[in-house]
Amino acid sequence: MKSKLQTISAVIASLLFTAHSTIPSPSGKINMSKNNDSIPTIVNDSDVDVLANGLKLEAARQFKKFIAPQNLQQWQTRKNAIHQFIQEKTNYKRFHNLPLKYIEHKINKLEGFELKNITFQTRPKTLTTANLYKPEGNGPFPAVLVMMGHSRNGKFYDNYQLVGQDLAKNGYVALLVDPWGAGERTTEHLNFEYHGSHMGGHLIDIGETLMGMQITDNLRAVDFLESLAYVDKNLIAATGASGGGNQTMWIAAVDERIKAAVPVVSVGTFESYVMNANCICELLPDGLTFVEESEILGLIAPRKLSLFNALHDSNKAFFPSEMFRSHRIANQVYKLHHAETNFSYQLFNTTHGYWAEQRHAVISWFNENLIQKKVPQSSNYATLPTLSQSTLQVFDEGMRPQEVLSTQAYCQQTAADLMSKFDPKKINRDRQLLQLQKHLQIDFATPPKYRSTKTSINETWDRYDLKLPNGTELLALIANPSKAKKFKLIFTTDLPKNQLNDTVRKYRDQGFAVVLSDLTGLGINSSSVGRNFDNGLPKLHTLSRSQHWLGRSMMGIWTEQIAHLASFIKQNFNPQNIEIHAEKELGVASILAATLNEQINHVETYETPISYLVRQAKLDSFYSQAIHIPSIINWGDLPLAAALAPADISMHSLRDIAGDSLSQSDITDAQEEIASLKRILKSKSKIKLLH
């Protein structure tokens, strides 16, 4: 359903951009309201999603680059590079020497197995909640790490706990760990929440990834299984469905202690993740710039691996057709190891999920490929009862210890540690600006001359088709540029049509030439495909995640476009002042653009955050998914960007990164922080923070 509030871009795209000629004839000029402030038609309507199609084409081109290695020596070199890339981009960590601090909180003896509700340490001062299903007897038993998909209640979800029960009844120790941010690891104990979207985004801001957090947890889960006297350390396997199948692939790829793996309804291609419905926990930042899923599967060779996919899966990323594309290339790696028989797939006449048919098949496969023992197909496959949440939960409500960290708590602790080590006195301005561009994943430099095409729309407005140095095109509407010595660039995401016209009129009455432009993902540059997938998620979730796969961030794209637009204005009109009016997350991009481009004289923001530090993480944040910037807090956060900017900055109606309004006390503290940074940096710009 469309929002009652429409963005500038939406106003341009859906209210005013009707299917007229791009250049109106003199007799067909648009009737303008008072002072000719109304925004004219400048493009034709189109049913083609240009942005989505472009990104999909880029992903397809990347897929074609990943070919099977020709020999083992070549593969070993490539394998080492991929491992290094995964570690660098996910920032997963190995804590093999960290004490496990294993505690059995509850034990239930059930029919055919014993259920232990446990915690163990996955990283320093961080515990995870889990269920351990142990068969009857003394062992040693083979063990299976079972990873959850996107059930908000984690290990409590019926289909996942039934995997644990089935495995235990058939002689396997099964460990079910709550995924980071799900089950008993949510912000408020037993108040289940989705661990992706902004929760995963806040991790990106502190230099972490949700994928990396889960790989770290799962590495420690294998450490834990190895520590159990009744587990055969040489017979540890992994499985999971959907997001859990994704984790299965990653843990098997990075940990050779996993001897056999069955990812269920999860294997396809990384290409198919672009502009599709997938979670941030399935995001390898910059992944498609370096690797494809076939090569991740290849990392598991020559160990045993079987891909279980569903014939009626609704997600293209997990279609059997996509799985076959990756299987074909990965199979070449297995052939180099003379281990083709260790790599297989099975298709199921089911929908997306870990159903009884898959459970029984995975046990049969483990029997044959992990313990190499033929077991009758009818063994212990009776219909199982699901267990109650109270039976499975580790802690009573409200009794969870602080060491079971939520994403919110982890982000707060990590950011505090990062900021405590930050010494502004050691800042080298040029180096700091280069590092900022690295975090934004851009390389901003003003070209000698911009390529552009001008179209006169009417006596007030001109359209400029601007070619940026990276080859992309940016359309801009400019009102009366020849009559002004100062320009106002307006960027907003939620301004109704009448307010937009009022804003334009206000600035034109003040003598400004007004500049409007739809940045990537907004208005005429938006994606209907992305909006369809974003239902129930933050705006621009699909687009932002897709850009990360391709080596970019939305905030970096916006920052670069704003900075280039300002330089273009300076080159072509040589105004005395270039000022920006920006709202919400576009205010962040405008401040960052002013930090990198000294031709911007003043930035005025509305309802923009002053910091990326998390006070309260929210799933329904005020901002879109585009707000997040890789490692921005590691760099120094927004107050540093504001202090480094040569432009004057006025910030109105300040908010925190979740969109909550700041108190006057909060604003005073932020003002003092920026003033301190400005003194150290000897900055002469004026910065005002207003309630």
C-alpha cells in the first residue's frame, strides 16, 4: 500500500511524470502555479524497472567470470584467496582457546533421547542459548550441528526441533543453537524479533556482519561438540534449512572438522540474490566482486556434501535451476579431488522448509555418508510430537543473564570500545577523508568537465542529463539558474507535493536557483521490484542488500551523487554559494558530501541522525535500510564528519539512528562533542544543532 506521504521522488514519478513527451512543444507547456514552482513532467512513464534490470544484468556479468579451476594447484591458490576474502568481509572470528563455560540449565529425559537446555561461550563474555539432543546410551555418537532458518523463535520452531528429535532417536547427538538475534537472544527475552533488517544493519555500522556473527557462533558450536566425551570428534556433520542451510554451507566451507553437510532449500547462486528476497544474514558484503556460490561449495571438497532443494520453492534464489548452475561448477572442483561421488543433490516434491521427507532423507544420507552404515529406511520415523516452548527454553522469562547478548547490547558495547580507542588528536585530515571514501566505497574526484545535456522545459525549469565519472546518469531539474548567484539543492524522502512546492517557492523567493534530483533508488530511479520484496521490511532493504553484494553502499552512492551534483553546479554556473536542504538519511549523505567536497557552503538537515551509536535498536526504524555504512563508527562517526566539513551545518529536529527524537540534553552533549573535535581540527565552520 502506498504511503500517504510521498517523497519528492514519488511526487515527480507518480503525480507529475505522466506519459508526455520529454520536451513539451511551445503550445503544450505545462500550466504552472504561482511563481512557476510546480515541478514539470520530464520523463515518460515506463513499465520497465530500469534499476532492478541493471543490477541483475551486472550480477549476471559477474557470474560469467567465475569458471572452474583447471588443476589442483590453481584451485589451492584460489581457495586460499577465497578464505581470506570471507574472513575479511564477514569479520568472523575463531576463539578455539576461549573457555566454553558450558552449563546445563535443565535436563529432560524423553522417549528415546535426553534433552539438555544449555549455554556456552561463543566469544568473550558472550553466551549463546541452545538445545542439546542426546541419544540413549554412552556413545561415542556421531554429532550434527543443526542451524536454524528465519524462525524468529529460533530453536523453538516446530520443524527445527523435530530435526533434533529425529536425529537423536536415530543415534545422533544434535545441537540446535539459537541464531544470533533470534530465539532467546533477542533484545527483550522471549519477545521474538527478526534478526535481519536494521538489526543486521547496525552490525554493519560497527564493522561486523550478521553472517560473520553466525559463523563465529557455529565455529564455537563445533568446539563445544568436540569437547563432549560422548561425541565422536571425527564424525561431526552440519545441516539446516533456508537461512540455516546457508549457515551450513558457510560453516562447512570454513571448518574442515565438518565431515559431511546437507544444506536444505538454500543453495542457488549469489547472482540470484540480487534484487531478490533474502536476509542480511545471507549477505557476503562485496561478494559478487570476488566469488560465486559454486566456489564456496568447492571449498568443502573433497568432504561429503549433498544439496537438498524443493521443487516448489517460492524463492528464486533456491530454485533447483539455480542450484544446478552452482552444482555444475562446484562438481569440477570435486572432480579435481577425484571425489565426485562425495557431491550429490536431491530434489523434493515439497515447498520451502525442512519437512519430514527431508528429515528422513538427511538421516539416511548421514547414515551412509557420515557413519557409513546401512540402516533400514523405516528406522524410528514415527510421527513426533512437538515440544512446548517451556520445555525447550533455557531461561525463565526475565531471568536471562546479561552475557546472552542481543544485537542492541553488542552494538552498544562494541561501539563504546571503538570510541574509547579513538584519539582525535592523531587525525590526519587527508588520510581521514581517504578512509571515509573507503568506508563509503567511493572514489570521489571532480572531473575536468562534466558531460551533460540541457533541455529547456519551460521559462522556469531546465532539465540536465548529467554523466558522472563512473558512467551513471543523473537527471536534475534546475529553476532559473541564469538569474541566481546562490543555489539550493533539495533532497528529501518524505515531502508531500504541496510542501515541496512551498519549499521551492520559499527558496526562490530568497533568490536561490533551486535544484531537484532523484538519486538512485528514489522516484524515477526507484525499483518496483525492490518495493514488492520490501513488504514488511524497511524501505530500500532489497536494493541496499543488492548493492552490498555488488561492492557498493546506498549511502556511498548518494554521497557521491550529491557531491558530483554540487561540483557540476560550480563548474557550469559558478555561483557564490551552494547550499543543501536535506531530510532524514539524505541529510547524512549531504553532510558526508560536504565533508568530501569543499564547494558545498552550507548544509541544512531535518530529522537526520547525529550519530550511528545505537541507543535502542528497532525493527521499524524511522529510516530506510540505506542508512547503514560499513564500519562508519570504526572510522569516527557523524560528529567527526561534521567537524571535518568546511561547510556550515545546521541540523534541525535531531534524532538518533533509530529515529527517536533527541532531548535538549542529548543535543547539548552532541554539540559539545563536535565543538571539541572542531577545536582539535582547527575547523572554522559553524555547526548548529537544533531541537
